Amino acid sequence: MSFARLQKKIDELNNPTVVGLDPDLAHIPPDIMEKCIEEYGENLEAASRAIILFNMGLIDALCDIVPAVKPQSAYYEMLGAHGVLALSLTCEYAASKGMYVIIDAKRGDIGSTAAAYSAAYLGTVKVGESEFMPFNADALTVNTYLGSDGLKPFIDTAIEHDKAIFALVKTSNPSAAEIQDKSIGKDMVYHVVGDLLEDISKDTIDEFGYSRVGAVVGATYPIEAEFLRNRLKHTFFLVPGYGAQGGTASDAAFSFDKNGRGAIVNSSRGIIAAWKKSDCDYMEAAREEAIKMRDELRSVLKKGK
Amino acid sequence: MSFARLQKKIDELNNPTVVGLDPDLAHIPPDIMEKCIEEYGENLEAASRAIILFNMGLIDALCDIVPAVKPQSAYYEMLGAHGVLALSLTCEYAASKGMYVIIDAKRGDIGSTAAAYSAAYLGTVKVGESEFMPFNADALTVNTYLGSDGLKPFIDTAIEHDKAIFALVKTSNPSAAEIQDKSIGKDMVYHVVGDLLEDISKDTIDEFGYSRVGAVVGATYPIEAEFLRNRLKHTFFLVPGYGAQGGTASDAAFSFDKNGRGAIVNSSRGIIAAWKKSDCDYMEAAREEAIKMRDELRSVLKKGK
């Protein structure tokens, strides 16, 4: 859905965070995995079933305090078709609990291929006279290297089905600078990419002032985030890099507007694998960490910038 | 596998082409689709079965004259888990017929997420004590916007399992220039990306002089392709944009080295949907077009540059 629905959900829970459902098999508690292997055998189907159970437990534990989840597609694709089924069931379950679902797949292609991706994740697919929604996410992450041809088909689908996308601008990783920070005259590559997003989405602005094309802006680069926040007035930010990657709540705060809106901060491992450093079960441990993250962000956003 | 195996296969068949298996449902002959709908109902499973039958027919018709196939992941993901099963079965069947398999998924992420993608497509995944190869492609296309963090995990897997990747440098679409052609001092963004590929792969060079990290270079930009061919001595090129997108055999020729090696040219629709403009069945029509494309490339490469 548009970011207006996401912003309302964030306001309602007073919590601008999203939990990354990145079910690396090493993050799944051994009892869940063992139970599934016992039932299905030592195979990709068992692992996929374990992911579904794990995610359902996390969603149950978090849905009344966290507005959104962000499944990372790679960890599902790892298990082939079985894993992709787990992805679609995870999205369905999260949506049934009222959560906003962002599939983090960083897709990027052109023309009819981009249209196929957007139909898969945000739209509908027709077989004969029947229509299906294979994943029915609210938003999808996309890559920007291909330019506007790689964004337009996603935006068209987003408009048609009341969805949104987050496009890569300044990623959270150490080598992001190798391409993204190269100077183009007085700008850098990621500035040009950000400007492209503002330009291409200007007819899709919602009641909060944000378009359907958001930007991925890493919490690990707070100076760049502040610069982008001032430059991209109509762009909602998805902020990875908090927690395990080193970004703090104060760093993430630079991605919010003066009203404390316009951004959502992701944590994956730090929450879903919190049980490894805890005496609680994985659901309680995740909830504790999610509350801690929420309170940290509330605290820095309350202070203002 | 490394590009050396691909080059040997190209030399053996004297045909530097790859057929893009992009099974848009509109490209599948109606009798195949109707048969599957009759058997499975009007649903994503029926469409996925139709794709498998369609692809098997194409592979049978082409495997003795065309060295490689390139399934475009978007058209499989469109059908959810059923479609992803069709992708893995297509890869398996093409490999069983001796074809080199390039999955065109343009994946791009960092750290453990990139490692998960590379395990899925090029490597192995462990459940308990058992190991699985979910897709077992020979090569995968990857995006470069994230810098070397987004490439290294794929290269590590490629080295471990004797595989390769093709990274986006200069794509074939009209808006490629919006980011890729921006000037960075005396270079352009895509030059910097190309140089990064040469640098990061320099320890993986095979007997033909090519590394495990190839580049996607569109046939629609012949001047840029010639420039890159001269600059990236150790980089094997995957050349999209031939045929339906407007690139000719003469345009594609700029991606080859002086020995007529170091590149492979893709055509998708032009071959797999050739039946729409033909009186033959789809397999014969595809074979005719594939022979025509092969002969055009042979002719321009024979002339030399």
C-alpha cells in the first residue's frame, strides 16, 4: 500500500521500525528445525517449514507493537521453490495480522521483465480468465542502476494496486562508496539517483507529502542521510544498517523529517536472533529487543533534531 | 562453470549465442497452455507446467546448435513457488542436454544476504548434514550498484563451485544513460564499474584469458561496447539487446575480442516467440531463427573487425 497507510500504522503504534525476517537457518531455534526434519526429512522442504513456523512465531510476538515486516527474499530463495512458498505464506500471515509487508528483493530489470517482477510482487498475474496475487506485498525494494526504465513498470503497478517501492540510493555497506559516492560535477552518483526518484514519482504524492517511490538510505551513513533528507522532500526512507551493522538510533534519526515522520528503520538479526543471547524463548527475546529499539528511536525522535 | 567451459562449447558449435528463456505466458503456444489448464485447472500450477513443457521443447530443438540458455527469473517468479519450481526444472533439463545455464536474476545484495543468493543459484545449501543445490546454474547475472561487497560473496561461491557471474556494466535499455553514463572526471559511471570488475576478479583468470566475473554490455550501444572491449581485457561479455531490442549482429560484434572470442549474444523473444510469425510449430520456428542468428554472427565475426 501507499506509504500513507504505513505512516498511519507507525503513528498508531508510535514505532517507526520494521523487523527484517531474514531467516538464515542458523537463526532458527534448534527445536523448531529438529521437529520439521523429523516430520519432512533432512531436506529443503523441512527447512522451509521451519522458516514458516519461526516467522509465524515472530509475527505473533511482534504484530501489536511493530508496524511492518521486511522478509529478505534471498533466505527464502536459498530453499528453492519450497522457500519461495515460505515467503508467500509469510507475507500472507503478516498481512492477516495487520502488518505492512515490504519484500526486500532488490529486483531490477527493464520493460516487460520489470513488469513481470512488479506483477509478481505487487500486482496480479492472469492465467486464462483467472487472476492471482503471487506475493501481494505492500512494497518491494528495487535496484536503480538501470535508470527510469527499471522503475516505471514498478511505479505503474504500484499506482494500479495502491502499493509502493523503495529504490536503492545510499546503501548501508562499507563498499557503497565505490560507485554511489563517485563525484559527478558537484553531485555524487547517489544524489543523481535520489533526484531521479523525486522526479519520476512527483505525480504520486500522498496526504503526508510522500510519493510511492521511497529510498533505501543506510543508517551507517548519517551525514549522507541528513543531506538526502533535506534534498528529497517527497521521498519516504527505508533505513537499514541499524544494530548489527553498526548504525545507532541517533544515526537513524537523520532520515526522519522535522515531524518525526517519513522514515522506517529496519533491524533483522538483532531482533530475530536475539534468543541466542537471551534466556527467554525466541519470541519473548525478539519482543524485548523490538521494544528496546522502539524506545530508543522514540527517545531520539522526541528530542528533535 | 567457468567461462572456459562456455567458450569451448561456443567453439565446438561455432555459435556464440544464448537463447533467453523468458516465458511470458503470451509466448506459449495456446495448445500447450490449454492442455495444462485442462489437467491442473486455471491456476499458477497449470501455467508453471506449461512453461516447463514449452522450455523442454525449446531445449530439445536447440541443444545441438546453441551452447547456452538464459532463463529470465522474473517470468518464473511471476507464478510464485510453482514458477520457481519450473525455473529449477528448466535449469536441470538444459544442463542434462549439455547446455550452459545462465540464470538472469540480476541479484544484488551484501554480506550474508549475497552469500545466501550465491548459495541458492551457484552453490549448495545445507540442511542438517545434507547438502542441496537448489538451482545449480553455471552462471548468474548480478547488479553492481552496491560495489564490491555485493560481488565478493558471489565470486567466492563461483570459485568454490567452478561457476561464474555476469555483472551489469552497460545495460541495453534506453534510460541506461541516466546513471551509467554520468561523467566522473574523464570516466563515466559504467567505466568505473567495469574497472571494478577487472580488479576484483584478477585472480580468477582462465586458460582463454577471461576471469569468472563477466559483464553485461548491451548490443544497443556498440560504441560503448567497443570501448569496454578494449578496456576490460579479462572480462567475458554477455550481450543482450540483439533482435527485438534493435541490436544487430554487426553491433554485437564489437563485444568480441580479435579472435572472435570473449562474448556471447542473447536473443529471447526473437527465438522463443518466432512461431507467432511462422507457419512452423514453435520448436521448428525457434530452430530456424536460432540458425539465422548464428549465421549472421558467424558472418560478421569471420570478417573480423
